[in-house]
Amino acid sequence: MRVFLESIFFQFICGAIVWWFGRKALRRFKSLRLVFDIVFLVEIITYLIGNIFHKDLPDDILIFIMNCCDAWYIALLYMTMMILTAEFALLIIKWFRIKPQFFSSNLEKIRLALFVIIPICVTVLMIKGYHNVEYPIKTHVNITLKKGSSQIDSLKIAFMSDLHIGEVIKRNLVHRYVTMCNEEKPDIILIGGDIMDFESRFAENMHCEEELRQLKAPLGVYMILGNHEYRANRFAKFRWLKKTGATLLVDSVVEPAKSFYLVGRDDLTNKDRQPLQTLLRGLDRTKPVIVLDHQPVTISEMEIENVALSLHGHTHNGQIWPYNYFIKLTYPCSHGYYRRGPTQVFVTSGIGVAGPPFRVGTHSELVILHVKFK
């Protein structure tokens, strides 16, 4: 409900600004103003129907409504920023009387031109943002860890997080993720939570577990829970995750190749999850410890416990510019590589998306970690 209300609020504010600007630009075109008003009214009604009756609508109709409204929301966001920038520039020009006669006599034409140019710019931006989701990049990272009593010299880790399989991320994209991952021939594959989005039925109906079962790595495929696994249909999600063939680590530890420890933490949503200190108790600490934890909020705990490497997702690096700046203020480690004392940290922007199928200023990514033990 909170997300719904926040979305309504921002859509109302941005929509009001765009509507006000559009009516001013179309002042002399009454028929176009009427069409403009109808478009806004239809979108608002469609959005309310999709959110209020989301449990009753057929999936195909619900997905269509969601995609339309999500695209409209992103378009409103960037049109609002461009409109406010343009209006501020016009205000500055007026204050400093820069060519006052030209701008005063051509103000309506300028606004009409902006009414055409701004939607074109936003459309191009959204096409690029959609491409960033459909075609994830591969991020290669070199990591050096202390060898200790490890019996291996190197390790290639394929790490992906935040698939968000559901209304937006469908089977064709999951197939692409699996293909990208297997192409790298990793030694081990790690999935950092938020495998599903909100409802479980979409992944179940699309049989996406069949795609995930194709992931291949000699040391195994491991996954953990994210905050989305604790949303609707929690137990149905847990049952589905077992069908993927991956090993689900929930506050548990494994020792691949008897050379390092992999600790899979439960998500922070579960307030009763085990402390890291408890999970590490009794382990041979001469071996490197790699921790998989969905939310990057316990970095100091990793540092205290001398964890060699911690891997996280959750932030999406903001997904949509300028939200990445707010993410940086929220999380001390928001995206990329960090060093915190003895602990090396990597936070991925995620390979999927939550909400709108767009990434502006960020990329969906598969992370390939080339680990050397020295």
C-alpha cells in the first residue's frame, strides 16, 4: 500500500506539471488540448484499475496495464525535469533581459517547440533505458584473497542478483542470463537474492525453473533469499526455488572444494536471522570466507569478523537516474568494488529490474569475479 500511495503521489505531481505545460503550449489548438486531456484521464483511470483490481485481472491484461503505466511514469519523470529546466531557463532569461523582445514575441512558439522536442528526447532516452535491461553487460572484476590453507590457486565466480522474475522479467530474459553465465564457464555460480519479484505465479506459469536448471558450474550453483522472497506467496516461492536445482543457503555454510567457506545469509527482512558470528563459529579460519548477503547493510560486521569477500545486490544502483544519488546517500557501499579493512566488498546493480523495465544511467549486469588466492 505504501508503494502504491507513493507512486500515486509522484504521478500526480509530475502529471500535473506536464499537463499544465502541455495546455499552455497548446493554447491556440483547442482540439489538440482536448485530446491531450483525454490521454491524461485515460492513463489515470487505467493506473487505478490496474492497482485496485490487480488480484482479479487476467495476467495478460495486468501485465499490459503495468507496462503502459510504468512507461508513462518514467516518461512523466523525465518530462517534468526537462520542463522545469526549460521554465527555469526562460525565467532567468526574463530576469536578465536577454533579448527580451525576441523571447516575449516568440514565447508561445518556443513552448510549442519544447512540447514536441521534449517527448522526442524522452522517447530516445527510454529506448536506451529499455536496451540496458534487455541486454545486460558483463562486469569483470579481479580479486586477490589470502590463500591460507586453501587448496586452490584461483576461482572464477559468476555472480548475479535481483533477477526479479515476474511480470517484467520473463522466461526469454532468464534464458539470456543463463546463456551469458554458462558462456563464461565459471567454477561456481552465486545468485544473490530477489530471484522473484512480487507474485510467485508468473515464474511458476512460465516454468522459469527449467531455465535456471541449465546453469552449470563444477563447484555448484548457490542462491540466497532477498527481501522480495519475503513478500507475497512466501512459502510458494520457497517451494519453487527448490525446483531450480540450485542449493539454497539460508543462514548456512558450505565448503566448496574444501578450500574456502561460502556463507549464505538469510535476508535482513527476517529479524530472527542468525548473527554472522554464530555462523562462523567453529570454522577453520585459516581458509578464506566468502559471504553472500542480499542487502549491503552489514559491511562493518563483515569487517569485524575478518571476512575475505562479501557479495551483495539489492540497491540496483538506483536503476533510474537520479535515484542512484539517493542510493549512495543510503548505503555506504551502493555499487561496485569497495575495501573495508580486511574485507573486500562488491555490490552489483543486479541483472534484472524492479518495477519499470528501464535503466537510465545504470546497467543490468552479470558480474564475473576472477579470484586469485595468494
